[in-house]
Amino acid sequence: MTDQLERLFADLRSETMPRIVPPGVEAARGTVRRRRHRRTAVVTAGLAVLVAAGLGFGVPAHLTTSAPTPATLTNDERDALAAQAAERVGLTPDETLLGHSFGQAFHVTHQLVTGDYLVKMVCVGAQGHADVRVAGSVATLTCSATPAVVSVPLSVAEPDLVGRTDVLVDVRPDAVAEGRTAVAYLIEMGPGSQDRLRTAATDAIGTAGTAGEVSTLSDFIASSGGSGLTDATMGPGNYRLIAACVGAGYLTIAVGREEPGNPGFITEPVQTLGMSCSDGPLGTATPETVDFTMPKGTKATIVDTNTNLEARGQAGVAVRVVRR
Amino acid sequence: MHRDPPTFDEVYAAHFADLTVQLFAYFGDRQEAQDVVQEAFCRALARWRKVSRYDDPVGWIRRVAWNLAVSRWRRARTAIGFLRRQPTVEPWADGPEPDRVALIAALAGLPGNQRRALVLHYLADMPVTEVAHRCGVAEGTVKSWLHRGRAAMATQLNLTEPLGGER
């Protein structure tokens, strides 16, 4: 059996290795460079307004009357509550880094691209409260079995830049809630800010209607992390792809022939392109260009974009294909 | 004899893919594995002068990647997530062979310590003593994890050859 098991692991390794496309040392250097030169942008959160309005926030923990405190939950029970809390705010952590759900006190620092966001948060559990501090402002959530989702605006402001700013989210359940509840939050970029990134990427690849243009794509990278197009007019021939990404993270593009009998899927890419998304001053994103040739028999060409987790919900991408 | 520490580029080129496979086997999600390995390399790069002089820089990077991955609350869902998302995340590649899907699913069903021991032993090629050292437990404990893990895998995967031992 060990031989069989060894063989299975060896097959897993040999099959998986060729499929891994490392983002590269330059991407790593870019990430480290950005972290070393973080800008001190103005960060404001609209939590105070909503606290004053009482929208979904409970009474601060120290003002509540104490009830008999039940025993703390097991890890599995807290995980189950965390899953419920995640579902309530629409958090699918398989697809985004801009949110977390956890059954005890925790804090996370997000590097957010300049823009307007909405922070959705909830505390699931029998009783207690949890303080959620976002960019310095505190909201107190009331925990219950069926809590309403509290949404608060967050503005990461640096008008002339795409920029990256550290935003701390600090979650602290009170003594009653600790170990018996789970808090989830999700940070979503607003539509105006999404358009800003998408437009910046589109501007970077030049004006539409270029001679020989056969296909274009302009999109905001949503939490699912991908975008793409299938073009039945792109048959055999020589093409040039121009692409730009603005925001956070890393973008990979694959071009290939649509797999016969499997619409929307590529068998083997004929060309791939990778790039870091630009977070410099607006208007300075540099497009990347790559040439490719579609082989005989091509009936439709797919241009598929995929990003790493960092880019999801925080990047705009634009692609243009022209005939050579 | 003095030996120069390895450069970051050398270590990255030599170990990125291998580490990603190990994390993939443990967590069941290749994209996720790739992301946490990249993040671990970024953290290594930020302190490369120090990390490069460690006896085992790759071990440091592996540990950081592992810690990053297990700190994510969703770890229990990764195998399901992998199976669900595979066609949409990387549609330009062929799907994994059925045996590999079964292997990942069987691994996902194991307790974390058994899964980790199997991955380190079979994919990172670590002998029992090193797995024990990495996990901070006795060798006998690792042998027990490997034995139980192999037995469970044999049942899950319908392996027919007789039960063997660790290398």
C-alpha cells in the first residue's frame, strides 16, 4: 500500500508542478517595496454617524445587565457560528481576502486601495456584544441568533493616487460573548470606486477603436477573481494583446483556443501574460503587450484573466486584442 | 569552509512550486496554496539577510506559509471549495485526474496532524525524525500519525497492497 500511496503522491506532484505559475520574484519585490513605503493616507470611517443613529448597534457592553453566563463553546461550535456569520454578510473567504469570520477576538490589517467602501458586519451567538474597530472608529454589535447585518461606510482617501493604505479591523467580544459568538465582516468597494479602477485600466491601454482591433475587455475584478471573453471572430492568425491592471495584486492572462465540446474552456494556452497591478498615481499605469498566433482550426479564441486573492475586489483590468 | 547564503531568487526558483504542491495537498486549493506561498516568500524577502543565514531558509518559509494558511478560518472548506471552483478558476488547464481528486478528498478527511505528517513525509520527503522535529512531538507520535493516516487513506482509496511502514 505504501508503494501505491507513494505513487499517488508522486503523481500528484508531477501533475501539479507544471500547472503552477509562480507570480515571480519581481512581484514579491514589488509587494515588499510597497509595504516599506506605505503612504499615510487619510482614512475615515463613518461608524460614528451610525452609532449616533443607532442603526443596528447595541448598547455598549459595560452598560448591559449581566445574565447567567453559559459555558464557552467548542471549537467546532464556534466554527459553525463563524460559518453562519460569514454567510450573513455574504463572505465567501474562498474568493476574497477582504473579510473574515472568527469565533474569538481577532484583528486583521488590510491594505486597501484608495476608494469608498462599505463594511458589513454581524455578530452571531446567543448573547453579548462585540466591539468592531475599523480605522479607529468603534461600533458595538449586539450578538444574537439572527442578527441584522450592520453596514457602515469606510473611505480610504487619496484622490490623485490609487495608493494602498493599512486599515486595521479589530474585533473584541465582551466577556459574555467571548468564546460563545462569532463575528464576521466583509469590506466591499463601492461602484464609483470600482469604475475608477476599471476606467484607469482602460485609459492605460489607449483609445478604443484602434485600427485592427478585434476584441476588448474592461472589467472590475470582483471577489470571484476572474474575467474573460470568448470571441468567435478570432480565428487562425497573428494577434497582439495589450493589457493593463490598476489596483492591488497580480494578474495573469491566458489566451487559447476554445476546447471542442467544452464551451468557455481552454485546452492549452497559446500565450500567457502576467503583471502586477499598478497602484501608483492615476494615469501612470503601464500596459503590457504580448504577441500570439492562433493555430489553424481555431473557431473561437478565449482571453481569460485570473488574479491572485490580493486583487479580488480591488483591481480593474482592461485588455485589447488587435490583429497584426 | 565558508559557504555563501543562497540568494532569494535561487530559493524562489528552486522551491516555490514544491512548497505550493505541499500546501495544496494539505489544504486542497491550489490558488490558495500559491497565494500563501507567495506571501511567505514576500515575508522572507523583507528579512532575507537574516533568513538566508538560517540553516534551513526553506523550512522557515514553509512554516510561515503553513501558519498563514491554517490561520484562515475556512480551512475545513477548502477541499469542497477546490472541487467546486476548479473549472472556473483555471479553465485553461485540464482538470485533475480522478485519482488526484480522490487523493485530495481523502487527505481532506484526515485529522490535521495525520494529514500534515503524510504531506511532510511523502511530499516534502522528510524522514520521521524531521517531521517530529518540525511538529514538536516525539518520533513515536509521528509514526502513529503516519500509520493511522495510511490506514485511513487505504480505506478511502481502496488501496490493495499490504500495509507498509514509513521510510
